[in-house]
Amino acid sequence: MSNYYAGMHINTPNVVSFARGDVTGDRVPDNVYLTGVMTPDSPFIQNITLLVQDGRSGAVTRVPLGENAGYNPTLFLGDFTGNGVDDILISIATGGSGGIMYHYIYSFVDNEPKLIFDFDAYNEQYQYEVSYQDHYKVKVVSLINNETYIIDISARGSEYLDEIYDENGKLKSPITGFVNPLSGLYPVDFDYNQQFELLAYQRIAGRYNADSLGYVLNTLAWSGNRFGLQNQYVAIFGS
């Protein structure tokens, strides 16, 4: 067994991430942990669980996660709702080829865990249509706000384009792409008011997953009782 696992017991949870801050709202710093069961000779972690130890009383609250297995689980504490109390952002990499991530945000005021962001709900809500167009274009339609974006793929090279277009730039047959689920969710305080917004990344794929055309970038901000879409951009690769 490698030194990394020395002293660890198989099937016994270990602390895999730690952060400290006031998440209960009593102005006393609390201890926030992610625990998980390590896999020998692998970075894969199972049974990832959120634990919060109240800084005043020492009491521990355990919160199981819906998706609780993956790689490199991390914690970030910050105020996303504007109430002056830190919320808990949990991020877990799936390890898949699409770079897909699991993300949860919990509010923990008065030691009451409340899920305020769920990556599954986000992925269901933010849907897209991707279709190749004549003359070396790809159209991306965001259904949640009915916005359309056009990506110019004319610089992709003849080997790629000749499979898709005839000599007149017309599609040989209809081709649809897709937008991956969340591949990154980043806290950013865009307006410097001590309240964090979220920057969500979703990769745009063409004919197959590795055929990356760019990213949809959604900025989400807390609006009363949920995160709403603030701004949306499509980022493309230079050539």
C-alpha cells in the first residue's frame, strides 16, 4: 500500500476537504468537512458526505449528498444569498471525458441544511439545441432565454470540413451537436459587494464529445429564493 494510504482504514471515512467559517449565522466560525471512503491505489472517493461542526456548541450535523462518489471533492465558503452568512459550495469531479462536475450549494443558517443549488436541477433547466448550418456555421440556441448564437467553424481545416460540407459549402446531411452538463461552477463577486455570483461553464460539442466548439458561460445570481440567469455568453477558441 502506498504512503498516501498509510494509516487509513479501508471503508472508513476520512476527511477529504476542510474549510472554516460562520455558516450557522451566530458569528462564531464553524468547521466544515467533506468525508469519504478512499479507494486503494486510486484517487476515486466514495460515500462523500458533508459534516458541519457548530463552532459554539460542538454539535455535528451530517448531510448525505445525492451524488457522493468522484474525484477531488472540494469546499468553498462564501455568501451567495446576501444574508451575510457563508454558504457551502461543494464540487466533485466525475472523471468522465466530458469534464462533467457535480455541484451543490447548501445554506446552513441555524444548523438547518437547505439545498439552494443542485447541479441536476440546473442541467434540467438549462437546455440547448446545436445544429450545423450551411457555409461553415453552427447554430446554438439557448432554450431558457431563447437566445441564438452562431459559431464560425470555417477555420477548422479541410479534413474536418470536407466530411461535413460539399464543395459549395452546403451540408451533406443534417448534423446536430449538443451542450454538455455543468463542467465547472465558479464563485465570482462580479460587483464587489461581498456577495458571490456563480459562473457556470458548459462545453459545446459538435459531432462527438471530443469535438469541442466552445463553451456556454452562464452567470447566475441569487434573486430572492433561487439562482436566476443574469448574463449569458458563448466563448469560442481562437485560431
